[in-house]
Amino acid sequence: ETGEEVASTEQPLSLAGAGHVGDGFGNSASMTIAGLTACFLTQVSGRFRGTGEWVQITNVGGRWTLASHSLQGGGIAAHAMCVNYPMDQNTIKTWQKGQAPVALQKGGSCFLTTVQGEFAGGGEHFVFWKGSNEQWWVGGSSQAGGGLCATAGCFGKGDLGTFTNRAKASWDLDLVSYRAPN
């Protein structure tokens, strides 16, 4: 033992911002400065009847912005939160109906940033999970005639399991829900 202290590479996660869109909140919410933070969906609800219905988090003018859209006259709502940990823009990937699951990154934590499409019954779902070798994936399936897609992004490369296990997400898309494999 040399007696030298080893610097920790762990970065404590703290809340950097949050946003809400939907009935009573408007359809766009600027949440926080992008670049040093990561934002992700924590709740999505409403009548998703086609590709005209979506919620998404995007970088608009250097700020993470949560937005929603509905061609059904409203009824779409979403909540998001942001943490002080940079999201790697290269990890943001989209899965679309008919595709095989899409690989995101190895390690760290990944979360949904966009949900779009038709949730017409019990045959539609999207999923993201950490598989073998710490590889994250996003995928899903749909029996509906319309489109369906989900986008996920990641942050961190190390074990952020404590944070991931505490992050709660709820999905209420009529009768269809997000599900994660064991």
C-alpha cells in the first residue's frame, strides 16, 4: 500500500430540472441546459392513435425541451426529469415498428426520450433493457396498423444501478403499458 488516495470516478447524481406537458401544462416545456445534463421521460399518458401523437425530449437551442403533439385534440401528457450527468448524444437511438431491437450502449443507464405512434390495444409495447455483457437495448412490437417508435438515450459508462433502481417510470397509454423483461 502506497498511502496515496485514489480519486473516485463516481459522479453523484442530482436533479437538474423537470418538465410537464399536456392538458393544463401546454405542449412544450424548456427544462435545463443541455450538454451537462441528461433528461428522460418518467411518465407518459394519453390516447396515442397514430404517428400524429408523440412526446419527446430534444435539444432546442442548447436546452432540453419536453414537447407533446396530438392530432386527437389533446389528451396527451408527459413528465420528464433531468439529472446533472451528461448524456452522450451518440447513444440516442430509435426503434421503429418492424425493426429488430436496437443496441444502445454498454453499461451506464438508459432511458426513454421519445414515444410515438399507435397504441390501439393490448398488442403494442415498447421495451428497453440491459442484457448480457451490460448491453442496453430498445425495442418493441405492434399488432396495430399504424406506426410505433421509441427513442432512448444513455448516460454514464459505469454502474449507476443505485440511481436506475430508484428511478420510477409509469406508462398509461390506454390499455397498453411499457414492460421490461426480467
